[in-house]
Amino acid sequence: MSGHRWAERAAAGAAAIALTVTGGAVAQADDDIDSFGAEEIVDRSRDALLDVRSLHLSARGSLGGSGSDMRLDLTLDREGNCTGAVDMGDDGSVEIVKRGDDVWLKPDAAFWKNHVPIGGSTFDAILAGRYMKASADNPRLLSVTEVCDLDTFRELITDNAGTAARGTLTKGEKTEVNGAPAVPVTRAEDGERLTAYVAAEGTPYPVRITVRNADEEGTVDFSGFDRPVPTATPTADETVDVTALLGRSVKAV
């Protein structure tokens, strides 16, 4: 499974616990979230996440019992802008920048070797460490550009509203996530354990969600809520147009 598919899987897992309860209002900054029950905490954290305009998402985990670690690090917003990287371990990594109608990708040599076995080394040689630039609506890149859009993530959460099974939620003792107080709420069902850590101070954002079952495990951290996505994009000297890249690679092969 590629890095972007794992990100979608992690997001869907997050949605499963974030949408166990429906309705409710976002808690105010002066609310003591730890005084609420488990269902109310999850309810408020879900609404807070759906309301955010931009965020930083850091996901890591392994799938299918393969032991293959994957990492996703993105800052993204609801306008479809993003910057970050997908790291698939030995299968390679890709740096991503998306701004407006354009997207820039910089795969490493391992990515070309494992995902484009025929001609991949040629692409890598032509790029020579530069980004390839393409239109964001390029059908070959939709799986990447969709992950770069916070609205896609929000839709995953919303879509799970009708399918997430209601289970028993358990509130744990207040703890810390990245140095800030948080309240964990856990649902264990059918061999899977989902835990949402909700900020105990200020807006009750889910700051971490963990997913565990027999075959896979993952952790998604959220931060940088409503902070804008950096606007810098690769310069012309750092870029090769994907149309020109495809033409040159055909001639080279």
C-alpha cells in the first residue's frame, strides 16, 4: 500500500472514533474538558477538527504485519494547498508542494526504482534532484493532490459518520502529548483499539489518534491548527515540467 493510501486509512481510523457520537457543540476555551464524560469529549473534539481551516498532520505506522514503516508529514488547508513529504521506508520517499492549480513532486531514487521499475532510473537522472511540476488536476497525480486537500480528510471523517459502529468509550487519566495536557478516550472493539487524545486546555482539538489491531498500527498527530500553509514554491531552476520530462524520457529510453 502506498504512502497516500496509508494516510487515508489512518484518517478513516481516526474518523471511526471521532464520529462514534453525533451532535454536540464545540467546547469554549474556558471549559474544563476533563470534567466531561467520554462521549462528550469525543463529540466536541470531532466538531473542533471539522471546523479547522488548516493544520499540520504527522502520521506514522506499519501495515499488514509487514513491519514496513511509513510516515506522512503534511501541512495542509481547505483550499488544497500543502507542503510536506511521504516516506515509505525502503520503498522511497516523495517531497510534495501544492499551491493553487500546480503541484511539485520530488521522488527519491528508491521511489523511482521501486514504483517505476521500467524507466524510473531515467526519470531520476533527468530530474537530478529537482522537482517535477504538473497541473494539480493531472489524473495520474490525483491520489497525491487529494491527500493534500484538508477537505478530503474532512470528507473521510464525515463519510464515517454513518458507518462507524457505536462502541463503548472509556476516558483515561489526563496525560501529556507533546508537552501539553490531553485526555485520552479509547474504544476497543473487534480486536482493534482506537484512542483519541483530546487537548485539555483551549479548544478541544484531537492532538493524537492511535490505531492498533493484529496486523497494523499507526499514530496520527495534529498540530498547527489554523496556521497558514507556507506559500513558498520551488523556483524555475529547481523544477522540470512534467510534460517536458515525459518527452525527454521517451527519447532517452
